[in-house]
Amino acid sequence: MNNKGKNNPAWRGGKPKCTDCGKQLSKYGAKRCVKHANIHSLLKRLKNHKSMKGKSNPSYIDGRCSKNYYCKCGNSIQYDSIRKGVKQCQDCYVLTLKGKTHPRWLGGKSFEPYSTEWTIKLKQLIRKRDSYKCTVCDKCGNIVHHIDYNKENCSKKNLITLCNSCHPKTNTDRDYWYAYFTYIMENFK
């Protein structure tokens, strides 16, 4: 007796279909398509990970959990990042640091126009005055910085030369850097 195909009592109408979306599968033993199998596997791992904490977890090695954590988008997050409080993958984290969501957002201040006095000649004059050296670290400097962070104030006492690595530092604690550069301009220039 031929028990293949439609003659088999367990016949279900050809190749199996995904239990979630109904897509026809290429493998006979599979229950889900690749997309839904990955999602199901991820959910299963997350569920198991939440229920097994600490030393009862078989993947707990040397005080560390070797299981992966996952972002909302499905990318894995390293355990060390989770300990530091990061709850997103690198791609999602970078997307949150744009515009108003950036921690150093100042209301679009960088889009304000410079004054008409802000010219290449003025910048070269300030660099030459400072001997083409960064005022903070004494390395080669090529960026002219406004001490009071006002782009309209282009007086020579308000401009100072910085290098590429020191200039971004001046945007974090502006009160400190304003006092620091004002002191330098009053006492050494």
C-alpha cells in the first residue's frame, strides 16, 4: 500500500503552513516561518531569562549573566551596557540623541547666524595672536571660539583659539569655561 501524499492518513494538504501567518513553508518539520520562528525564540528566551535570576540561572557564570538582553527593535544589548543603565541598542540610542532629545540641546542655538564682522580675516588675526596654539592644551589650534557663546559678539577680547579636541569640551560646562577663558584673557593676553 502506498502511504505517500494524499494516501497517507495524516495528510494535511501539502507542505505545512506557518501557525502564525499561514505562509507555506519549505520544510516539512517546521511549524513557523523564519520571521515568526525568530520572534518566538526571542520571546521564549526573554521569558526564561526573567524567571531565572541570579545563581539559579544556568547561564550565570562568575557573577555575570551570559544571556543576551534585547532592545525593542530586536537587536541584542551587551550585559555590561545593561549594568550601566543602557536599555537600548547602539542604533536606537543614536536616534534618540538628535535635536530636542539630545541632553545638551539649547533650543537651536547652533542655527543662529554669525554677525557680519565674523570673517576669515578676523579668525586668522585671532589665530596669529594666539600663535596658532590651543589655549587649553598648547597643541596646534585652528578653531576660533566665542568665550561668551554669543555669535554676535566678535570683539577680540571675546575670541580665543582652540584645537579640534578641546573645542567640543567647552560645550559641556559653559559657566566654567566662560570663567576660565575670561581669566586667561584678563591675565595673560
